[in-house]
Amino acid sequence: MVYTQESNTIRNILKWATATLKEADIDSPGINADTLLAFVLSCDRTRLYTSPDEIISDADIGWYKELINERIRHVPLQYITHRVEFMSLDFFVNERVLIPRPETEILVETVLKNAHDKQYSNRKITIMDIGTGSGNIAVSLAKNLSNVEIYASDISQEALEVAKENVQRHQVVDKVHLLHGDLSGAFISHIDQGSVDFIVSNPPYVSESEWENLEPELKDHEPLEALVAGKDGLCFYRRIIKDASDWLKPEGCLVIEIGETQANSIIRLMESEGHYKDIEISNDLQGKERITSAKRKR
């Protein structure tokens, strides 16, 4: 498409972008086109439809075309805009961290539901977040719980830099402590074992064979170490479930996100440890088994 001053309107540029994305087999081409133009113009999507004849500058059109070409290369929308909404909060993301998904909100909601139990009403709640990534879980819990102290770990120093930006953005520096290290090993010099109320984690859970068949947005752009968990996708669960009982208080709760076919395997792992009770599975909005929670026996 050749641009002239007359064709440089919001309406025309969106028409071109939507057609270009559709031709490249990008899902939801209209939403992608809208979102990227709103990002370039620093406006909300409503303005695109209330001012369709507004002229866009050549500089903004050039930038917009660059972003459309990135999306054609299957760079996820969230990595292009560096934004994702989670629990009604705005998070910064880049290719150093996994993009937060809506189903992970169920993990946060599960913790919030349990944390409102009367046993937590008059004291500080201690939470461990294993593999925090962008910090979306830790920050969301900190924003929704008044008397809480959260220790959030990641093996990736680059991921922790992203988490730090989100902790500062949402002004929860006093509640969220970021720690560098591998799984529960990161917490050893910071928390006493047997003192934790909740352990939460959304660990890698994709098997090596599943990874081969992932869509290019995931396979080519999201961090491999945040996705793949060995041949069966369970290697991190084995370690987390084994270690969590040492850190949790009696009646403390382990809440983890799981792959849609892993519930039975996770339940067996918990049962085989002998330290857990009240094991529950929660479904996501598509009806897929997504969150497992369990309490530590007394």
C-alpha cells in the first residue's frame, strides 16, 4: 500500500494493517492492529473509532509498520508493547520473562480466598513465590493483602530485573523481597523453615515433546527455561512438592499451576510424600484442570 497524505488516516492504516496481519495468518488480526496503533499513538482503542479520519504522522506510520512486521514474525503482542494486564494491574514484560496468562489469576484468587480465613486475620502472612518471572503473582498478592511479606525467587537474574521494575511500579517494595536462586534454595538464608503460610509457583511444565509442537509465539520467543520441564514436564513439581513440606507451617498451603493433563500425576506426587491433605483441583475458564492446592498436615 502506498501512503499519501489523504490515506494517512486511522481508518485506512487500520484497514491495511488488519489485511496484512490476516494474510500472514496472525490470529485476531483486527485486535492486533488496534492494539499496536493505540500503542503508537499513546491512546486507548476507543479513540481509533471515534476519530477514524484523524491524520497520522509519517513518523508514526513508519514506527507502526515496523511493529506490524514484528507481529508478522510472530513476536508476541505483549513483547512488542512491553505490557500485559494481570489481575487488573499493568505489568511490564519482555522476552526475559514468560508472559502472564489469565489462567494464572486463578492461582492468585485461590491464595486470596484462603488468606481471608480467620486464622490470618490478626497476623502477618508469609508467602514464598518460587520462580517469580515478571513478579505478577507476588505483586498481585501484595496489592490485595494488607499484612503480608512475600519472598519471590527466580534462577534468572534477568527475570528478577523485570520483577524489580514491576515491584517498584506498583509500590510494593516494602512487601516483596526478590531473591536470586534455584527453587527453594534461594530462601535458605532469608526464611526459617516451617514458618511459611503459602507457597505459590507457576513453574515450567511443558514436556520436551510438547515443546516441539508449540506455536511459534511460544517456541521462538518466550524463554525456554520458563517453559520446559524435562521429558515428562514434571521435574520441577517433584522438587517443589518434596521441599514445600519443610517450609510450610502445619496447615500451610501449597498452590501451584499445572498443565491441563497433569492433575492426576500431581495428586499422586503429593500423596506419595505423605505430608499433604485437602488436595484440591481448580479449573480455568475453559474447564481445564489448572490449579492444585494442598495443605501441610499437622
